[in-house]
Amino acid sequence: MHKKIALFIVLLFFIILYSCIPNKNYYYENGITKPKKSNFDLAKSPYPYHLKEKDWIDTNSIYVTQYYLKSKDSTQKIVEQSYLRFFKNGRVSSRFKTIKNGELNSINYNDFDYGPIGYYKIDETNKITYEFFLVYEIGKYVKKYGYIKKDRIFLFKHAYKKYDFPKPNADNCQIYTRKKVTNLTHIPDW
């Protein structure tokens, strides 16, 4: 009887241990984190979005936002910037950088290393849906919703029914501003 209980406890231990090991559903290819099996909603049915001439997205620009963090000991204010780079074929790349004695210009916008990759869609009222693949312990798909107004993109931290967005501010959304960039090349392969 004791052997059966001991065997049961050992078996239960291994089941619990196995369930705690993260199932890595992504891989690295040329420095880019990609899902093993692409499951982007915005890449489906019937095909990824293709930029239209009337859309307010400029693929010869990046869209930049800046935010401030405090250091672990709260003695320093840390400046971080992130950018979105849109492509005509419905893809988008993102990247962030801590700014030290300079600005975002030091980033090679044609290099997709380390940044989330994803897809976007724009509707006829300039509402945008942005879906990206993010890696924590395991990879997951995240969607953000917002709208485009002239040279700015407002991406909200939460989804709102029927795009009923509140007035944008630093607490409820990220505000990206268009920045013209020369020599943008490289076509995404995800």
C-alpha cells in the first residue's frame, strides 16, 4: 500500500513539474522572434490588409512615442522611446530603446532585431487595429486599438466597444507622432 502511495506521489510530482515548464511557441530567426505557427488574426481572412492611397499611414516614416520611467531606486528618470514602422502589405514592426545622450536616430530602422512583429488594419474611418506577437515566458498575441488623426496614431491600452474611445491622454493611450525617415528599405518576411 505504501509503495502505491509513494508511486502516486512521484507521478503527481512529475505531472505538476511538467505542467510548470513553459511551452515555448516561438523561435529566433535572424534576430527576430517569430511564432512557431503564425496565428495572427489580422493575417487571415481573406488576406492581410494592404495600404490604400487614402489611408493616413506613411510608409516612408516611422511613428514615435516617448515615455518616462523611474530607475529602481527612484533617483533617475529614464527616457524610453518606441517606434512603429508600417509596411504597405499590412505588416508592422515595433521597437523600443532607452535614450542616453541622444535620441532615436541611432536605431537602424531596417533592422528588425528584438522588436515585436505584427499586422495592422485600418477601416474607412481611420480606426486602426494593431496585432503583435510578444514574448514573455511563452509567446502571445496582443491587440491594440486606436485611431489615426493627421500625423498621429493614438493606440489605447484597453479595447473599447464600437471604438468608443475616451479623450486620449498619457494614462489611457500611447500617442505616436510621425517622423520622416530616409533610406527605409527591407521588406518584412513574416
